[in-house]
Amino acid sequence: SPRARTPGAADLPIRDDLRGRDPYGAPQIDVPVRLNTNENPHPPSPRLVRALADAVERAAGSLNRYPDRDAVELRKDLADYLGHGVTADQVWAANGSNEIIQQILQVFGGPGRTALGFEPSYSMHPTIARVSGTEWINADRDADFGIDPQGAIGAIHRHRPDVIFLTSPNNPTGTALPLAVVQEILAVAPGMVVVDEAYAEFRRQGTPSALSLLPGNPRLIVTRTMSKAFAMAGTRLGYLAADPAVLEALLLVRLPYHLSTVTQVVARTAIAHREELLAAVGAIREERDALVGWLRGEGFAVADSDANFVLFGRFGDRGRVWRGLLDKGVLVREVGPPEWLRVTVGLPEEMAVFRTALAEVMGAEV
Ligand code: PMP
């Protein structure tokens, strides 16, 4: 007898514009070498684990109360960390920079409005845009994944987007954007310009942060996260720096008490230990540069990387290579243009396993 089909989301009266859409789904597979979500491979030290536990214990006694709705102390700490003259009234925090992006689009995007980005880039920008009812417009990057200012200006004049996303260093390509290009785009943007700097701390020398452009640019928003260099992906803490008027606008959409007391104290403790947490960044950068050199030496195409990951190719069938690596216990990411794969920079021993596995998979290919 025919089996009754199990009802799914499609049977529910969901919004028409969400029908047929795929949820975010980077595979969470338990393998020995996980190089697929751009995390920092270093877990907190025993000393930091102790400090985090003590901070949570101290906060636990007040968990009957709502958290500080405006996360005032945390924002002071984040401003202090950012430098560039940024003050607490220019800093806002939320549960990951994904929530920051969502709040930005809820305020400045929405039905009847558009957001423009340069693909390939971070897939959640268009996804969050669409979920917020904002129409997404894709503008292209050039062959080496940079943004050509003239092309960008043309696209901005054509589409008059309410929000522009620039990601620097860009995910999944790793490419950083020269400040001059950000400035040219700021000069013609009719709305808000968001520079997503999730990977800022991994940049090579000489690629400055867009934070230095905040004075005099009240429509610029720079977003950051503690998920990458800060090695705190599990904490879910993202933040932004912008003109205080932007923060005032964001208060219109943030949920009351969105940032838990536990999140706030854990983030503050991590910032207090930032020297230790960020100490690994230098080593990750060196490991990245060595990886780029090795891949190029092996004949792969490799995008210049200012991040903690590397985009490499080009593969006729990247799915086969991805699967071959997985069979050897190495998880990388099938993301970005179809002939490329992205690998996160892990510990030196993990990268050694990756190199051996890749060489074997490619040897088996021929
Ligand atoms: N922006 C970029 C460019 C990213 O790659 C990521 C994470 N992959 C994020 C934002 C979101 O990070 P989180 O929500 O953990 O801060």
C-alpha cells in the first residue's frame, strides 16, 4: 500500500517568498580534521577556561534578572579593543555578526528595498536580505575576485541600492579590499555601506581596516565578530562600529534583552584575555601563507588570502575532491565558484594531514 507522505514545511502556510528556499547548512560532520567553517583551531587555555567559568559563576547569581539591555560595559570593552578612536556609543553587539547583519537589514532594508553585494561572497548576506524582505542584487567581481571600482560605481548608479555589502577580507575568496575602493563606493552610495570585517585580524600588513573611514562617513557600518580570530565561535558575539545615529536606528528592531547575561560576561572575559587569544593569529597567518605557497607549488590556482582560509582550485569535479578528502577524515568546504574549494587554516598537524590527503586524492584522480 502506498505510504502516506510525511508532511513538511511545504505543507504549511509559510510565506510565499520562503517557499523552495534552502536553509543554511554547512555540514557539521564529526571527522578528525575539520577545516570547513573558518573557526580558530585553538581551544581556550585551562587558565582562560577557569576565568570563563568564574565569570559565569559570578553572573549566575543574578540570572533571575534580565541582562543589561544595552550591554554598556561590553560595548566599552569592544570599543577599547577596536581602537581607531572608536567610542562605546559607536559600538553595538548581538548574537554573532549574523544577527548584526539581520538587524541592519531590518532597519535599512525590507520590502520594496534592495541590498547589493559582490559575489562570490558570504552567502548569508543575500539569505538574510531575502528573509528580511529585501531584494538582493548581485554585482560581479573581477577574475581575481577583487572589485573593480568603475564596475561597482556603474552597478550602484543603475540599482540605487539601500544597503551595499563589502566583505573584506572576503569570504570565500580571502581577498581584502583596498580602502580606496571603499572610499569610492562610499562617495556614490545612496544608502548604507556595510563593510563586513569578520576576518579583519588575519589581514596581511598594509591592508587597513575601514574603521579608519568612520569619521565623516555617517552611513558606513563596519561589522566584526569574536567567532574567528578571537576563537569564540561558540559564544555567538558579533558587533559593529558606526555613527551613534545608526545605533539609535538599530534599537528600533533589536529584541529586548537580546544578548544574554552569560554571553556578555563570557565576551568581556575573552576580551580581557585578548592577548592570549590573539597570540595564535600570527601563527595562523604564517600557516596560511605557507599553505598558499605549497598549493601554488603543487600547481593549484589559489586566491590571495588575507583571511584564515584559502580558496583553491580549479577542479573539473570539486565534489569528487571534497568527498575524497572526507574519506580521509578531512572536511573542507564546497563553496564559492564551482571549480574551487575552500580550506580553513587549522593547526600545523591538521594542515599536514590535509596536504597529504589532497596529494593522495589528486594522485588518484589521474
Ligand atoms: N561575516 C562573514 C564574512 C563570515 O564569514 C561569517 C561566518 N562564517 C559571519 C559574518 C558570521 O559570523 P558570526 O555570526 O559567527 O559572527
